[in-house]
Amino acid sequence: MSAATEATTDDTAPLDAVTGDAAAADAAAAAAVAVAATGSPRRHAVFHRLRVAAVEPLTDDAVAVTFDVPPDLRPEFRFRAGQHLTVRAPAIEGDVRRNYSICAPATGDRLRIGVKRVPGGAFSTYVTEQLAPGDELEVMTPTGTFCPDLDPGSARRYVAVAAGSGITPVLSILATALEVEPASTAALVLVNRRASTIMFLEELEDLKDTYPDRFQLLHVLHEEASEVELLSGRLDVDRLHRILDALVPPQDVDAWFLCGPLALTESVRGALLERGVEAGRVHRELFFVGDAPAPRRPRPVDPRPTAGAEVTVLLDGRSTTFRLPRDGVPVLEATLAARPDAPFACKNGVCGTCRAHVVEGAVEMDTNYALEPEELERGVVLTCQAHPVTDRLVVDYDR
Ligand code: FES
């Protein structure tokens, strides 16, 4: 993910993140508190109240929300294409957070997200049915690494595969890449049920009109017949290989961006690796509709299950130290008991909002759908999934 998550553009159960539960109480017991001032590092992502400038319908069940960002907050809300925002609504009781990808190009100054209503989703129902211009939402400064590294002098080939609301970060990525890199080209395979459910159809048509020779768009509709057999029906592995055959030799693609449900992104990634694409060129962000993904990596059995590690957390220029049993709650949960300002959204290893650097010691993660292998190599971890496996652990949210 980075998005992993998901980012995440749907309002789904795995992205519910409500503090004050039993786990937090457990963490409170585990957390002995020692707080000290450190240097003055970069601040982690924080919430600000932003006024809603516009709520525009995209489909029957999706809207685009544009925020008014006051001049003094503009530097904090500067974003990279593909990043996402964690959002809370003052009108919804409790600390209920959702992650939504930014759909606007990073070259402009518009902060805009896409929100699709999910049956039973309180947050997305509120946004799509009640939110109006002039209302306020609490918006966390942008996070996420599902982003291309752009260079105006490069001539690259980008291909994205997105499904449903997975278009949201991909729209930002492709629009930004085509504008910033005048010699680059991009193709998008976009999967939806029917034409009427396509989010940002107008923006995609505009992109085609703006870059007729550099942007290729293929709509795959799995509940609607198309004149082209290849583009009508489920995007199974066979159809995927046939589309890839028709699109571009995979070895000619510099970066792939996949965004959608776990099953789709896994099968596309698998098909690409099968064709010899380097894993480092395939970036993905997840969103989920339905059950949370099963942990990919079970927590190791600790030989000393009741032993407590000394954990120090560096956050917003202050350090907080507590003891945490190795078989206890994750580092994030224990941190929140003492530092409720620690950043998080999904608590499921999907969105990447809780990322931090391990600067001393080591952790094991239950699952990881957000971090790329090179981030793991650099010591980045998802604190909502992390458990100490050394006697001393130092994690830095500010780095
Ligand atoms: S990955 Fe979403 S809060 Fe940890």
C-alpha cells in the first residue's frame, strides 16, 4: 500500500480507526511515561480544520471534495502526486478516521479528494449525502509514498492499472507526470462495473484531449458489453495478459502503478513479475471493500513472552519512553496511550500513515501492505503492526 493503501479511497471497515478501545487501555497499562524534549526535527503529519470549498458529484455514489487551504497552511498541505489525506468529520462522534487519496495534480494548488459511498459506511455516507460547501473537516497533512519520482528532463513510460475508486491517486500521478515530463507517455487500464460507475470520467477525457499522443486510456467494464471483446468482462489473468500484449512490452515500462482491491493488485503484480518486470518498478496502493486482509506474516513466538522491551518514541521533537511486552499491543497502540498525537488511520497495515524509522533495535511486523522493500531496507516500519524483538527499541516519527 502506501496505500498503500490504501491509500484508500473507500470507506470500509478495515479503515475504521477508533481510539479508546480495550487495546488502548492495555497499552496505557504498559506505558510507563518518560517524556523528554529532543532537537527540533521535522513535524509528523498533523490535523488541521479545513473549510470545504466544493462538493461535486462524480457518479450516483461518489463525490469530489475540494478544500479551501488558507495561505498560512499551504506549505503544510503541499503534496506529491499519489499521496493521501486522513480525514475526520466533527459531525461524526468519536475519533473515526478515513484515508482518501488526493485526485488533483500536484502541479496545481487545488486540494481535492474523491469519496465513494460504501453501503453501511457512516463516514462516506455523511460525505456523499450531507457534506456541503462551508462545512469543515479535520484534515491531516498529506502522507504516503505511492508517488513517482519525476524529472522534467526524462522520457519515461508509465502504466497504471486501477479499479473503481483506485483511479483517485492514479489520476493525480498520471496528470502530474504528463505535465512535468513533456517527453513521457502514460497508459491507464481502468476497471469498473459499468460506464456509469466510472469516477472522474470528465477529468480522464480532458487528459486524453490535452495529451492525445502521450496518454492512452483503456476502460475495462465487467458488467457491460463493449464492442471490443478484450475490454468487456472480468479482468482475469488471461484477459490481463492479452491486454498487456496489446498495450506495451512490459520491459519498456519504467514504472507501474496499481491501485485497487488486494486481489486485483496481487494478480496484476504476479502477471508482471511472471513477464520479467523488476519488482522495484511495480508500485501499488490498496483499498479494501469487505473484510480486512489476513496478516501475511504471523507474529513470531517470543522466547520470553512476558519480557518487556524499553521503547523510546521520538515524535514532534519530544521523546517518550515506556516498557512494552514483546507479545503485547503494537508500538502504535502503546504510543497512543501516552502520545495521542501519534499519526495513524487504518491500523491495519494498509495506509502507511503510522510509518516511522527504527533508529535502534528491531521490530517484527504482523503485516505490511504499505511499505515497499526499499523502505523496509531503510528501516521504515508500520508502527500499527510493529512489535519489539530487541530489549531496546527507538522509533522516530519525525525523520
Ligand atoms: S498502516 Fe494505516 S495506521 Fe498503520
